[in-house]
Amino acid sequence: MSETEDGPLRWAKSTYTDSGSCVEWARPKTGVLVRDSKRPAGARVRLAEPAWQGFVDWVKQP
């Protein structure tokens, strides 16, 4: 997958992460790409928007 797929990808990670072990995500034109923050050149997983939103909602639960 190209870093310029649908334009430059801007990767983000949670500001709540303090261990350095987390996932990063980017939003191309469709869906969401997720990668391991320790292996930025490694594999990426593409999720549909509803699947990503479901994951985010689940993580936010107390």
C-alpha cells in the first residue's frame, strides 16, 4: 500500500498511550487503515468505517 494512496496518509495514535505499544490509524478516502506503532512499515489492516466506529465505541466503554 502506498503512503500516497488517496493522498498523503496522516497517522495518529491515542494521546492516552504511555507504553509506546499501540496502534496507529489513518483515514484514506474510504475506510480506516490500522498498523502497529512499533512496525510502521509492516502490515496494515483496512477496516470499513462502521467496523472502526464499533471498535472505538467499545474501547471507550468504562
